Amino acid sequence: MKILVTGGAGFIGSNFIHYWLKKYPTDSIVNLDALTYAGNLENLRAVENNKNYKFIKGDIGDTELINDAVKGVDLIVHFAAESHVDRSIMDSGDFIHANVEGTRVLLDAAKNNGRIRFHHISTDEVFGSLGLKDKPFNENTAYDPRSPYSASKAASDHLVRAYFHTYKLPITVSNCSNNYGPFQFPEKVIPLFITNLMEGKKVPIYGQGGNIRDWIYVDDHNAGVDAIIKRGEIGETYCFGGNCELTNLALTKKILKLMGRGEEMIEYVADRPGHDLRYAMDYKKAKNELGWAPKVKFKDGLIKTIEWYKNNKAWWQNIKSGEYKQYYKKNYFDRTGKSVRTIN
Ligand code: NAD
Ligand code: TYD
């Protein structure tokens, strides 16, 4: 099978490529990624020389490029997106371009090139915000996105389903809760807090730290995507969750404890505008129909993640200092140029 992975230089996409090539070594993967601030080819060093792996630098909004890239592909797994809520609050333009327009371009290319099987990666944030006593989200929950990020993801989910109903494009969708693990960009709360503590800096909790997220280890998410690709029903949506709801304060205390630091390292800062109170996922459908459930216990996943950041200081220090972009500019391409350079 030949798979086009979009956004494979980001956090979940790069973990997916490692997962897939290990489990299905005879499949081939083309990773198409624009290498925005969040895309980092360091994440793929271990597969760079694998003959079944190829990288294309490109924007999913580039119709001509995408039409070329999908030729001969059996499956598209679409991770590429602008993914950080705080950035979407500062400026939503890139979010509409990548998440909405980029998804449309990909869908059209899939439709016009033999109706290529299309799996769309989405988030629980499209469902809005739960009260403390509300039941978790499931596949029937009405959409109620409340940040520019989640609104753009919601739009992309609707487009994907519209292409199924209108054009019979063989799609599936997954909505997953908050991921954590190796290669996560240190702007998201877990890697930000781990790396801040390693640098001796405080960890900024928004508001009072009472907001709740459900945490899932990235490999569990990717195992769910695998299950959908192999056993999912075309046209269907599956919710994935980690069965691990934590307030941000409880999460922070766990990180502090595992890193041997005290609560004096917490700094309470201004709250995020429109900060969703709580996300939680009911993944019964995935469990019953795909035989999927998250396997990694939060404490084990968090220990593994902290270890990874301890052992890969250069990776995140380069990011925090901004040096990594210079490296790619020098060694691979000029990001401002239009031309696409293929590595490997
Ligand atoms: P990320 O920000 O780490 O990676 C996104 C990748 O997409 C980057 O490599 C970036 O260069 C690439 N990209 C962005 N715009 C592009 C464009 N126009 N063309 C080509 N490539 C582009 O994000 P992530 O956390 O790995 O998230 C991946 C997907 O999973 C997203 O669709 C996100 O909405 C979804 N998701 C994330 C989480 C989470 O907790 N991180 C949870 C559920 C769903
Ligand atoms: P984040 O990792 O940005 O993911 P999302 O907003 O997509 O859920 O944030 C997770 C939670 O942590 C969210 O409730 C906001 C909070 N948070 C902080 O308290 N401080 C921070 O510095 C960041 C980045 C997030």
C-alpha cells in the first residue's frame, strides 16, 4: 500500500510514520508537509534513509502540487493542520488556509484521482466545552466549536463528510482528545512544562488551573487510526479518548512530582480568552466496532515522555532557540522559495 501522509513532520504525524513503518515495513509512505514552524524533519531522522519513505515539502493548499502528489496513492491520512489554540486566537488566517482550504484541495485531489481512500484526523474540540457534570462527547454530539482553531477543524470535518455524501469519496474521520508523547512541539502544555522545568523556569497555568482535558498517549491515538484504516466503516466517524480526565492543576502537580520540583514552580497567569472548561470522550463505538481502547496508563506515558525530553535536549533546545529553522534552510531548501525539493 502507498500512503500519502500530510503533516508528517509534526507531532502526531511523525509518530504515525514511525508506528506505521515499524508495523507495516513493506508499505510505502510519502510525507507531504509545508514545514511550518511546527514541522521538523528531525522528527523523521530514524526513517530518512528508509527506501519506503519519501518527503515532499509542500503546502496542502497548492492544487497543482497536491494533484501530482496523490498520483498512485492508495490512501491519504490527513494530519496537516495549524493546531495550536493560542495561535488561532492571535491570528486565524493560517488556520483557515491550512485546515479549511487545504482540506478542500486534498479532498478534490482525492476525488479527481480515482476516489482515493481518505482518513481525516480531527479533534474533540469541535464539540465545544462540557460542564463538569455533562456526559462525555460521542459521535452524535452536535458540533459547537468555540475557538478559531476548533471552528476551522469543524469546517474541515463537515467538508470531509460532504465529499462522502456528495461524491461517494471513501472517507473516515477520527476525533481524538489531547495527545502527549515524544516530538510534541514545546508550545503545548505538557512539553512546555517539562522543558521549562528542565530550564529552571516556572510553568504558567492559565486562570486557576481548573480546566479539564482528557489525555491520550500518541501511540494509542495512532493505533486507533490504524484500526480505522484496517477495519473502519467507510463514511463513519470514530471518537478516541484516553480515559484520563485531569484538571490542568492536577496535571501540573503530576509533572512537578515526577520531575522532583515543588509547587513554587507554578505561576498563575491570565486565562486564555474563551477557554473551554472541559473535554471528555466516550469511545464506546471505537471499542465495540474496532476493538480499540487506549492501552498506555497516564503515569507510564508521562514518565516515558519526560524521559524522552530529558534524552533529546538538543531537539527542543533548537526549537526554543529558533535554531532548527536555520538548519533546514541551509541544508535542504529555502522556505521562501516555491520549488519543492524531495529528500530521499
Ligand atoms: P502539529 O502542529 O505538531 O503538526 C502539524 C503539521 O502540519 C506540521 O508538521 C506542519 O508543518 C504541517 N502543516 C501545517 N500547515 C500545513 C500546510 N498548509 N500544508 C502542509 N503541511 C502543513 O500538530 P499535531 O499536534 O501533530 O496535530 C496533527 C493533527 O491532529 C491536526 O489535524 C490536529 O488538529 C489533530 N489533533 C491533534 C491533537 C493534539 O492533541 N495535538 C488532538 C486531536 C487531534
Ligand atoms: P494545550 O496544550 O494548548 O491544548 P488545547 O488547548 O488544545 O487543549 O492546552 C492544554 C490545557 O492547558 C488548556 O486547558 C490550556 C492549558 N495551558 C496552560 O494552562 N498553560 C499553558 O502555558 C498552555 C500552553 C496551556
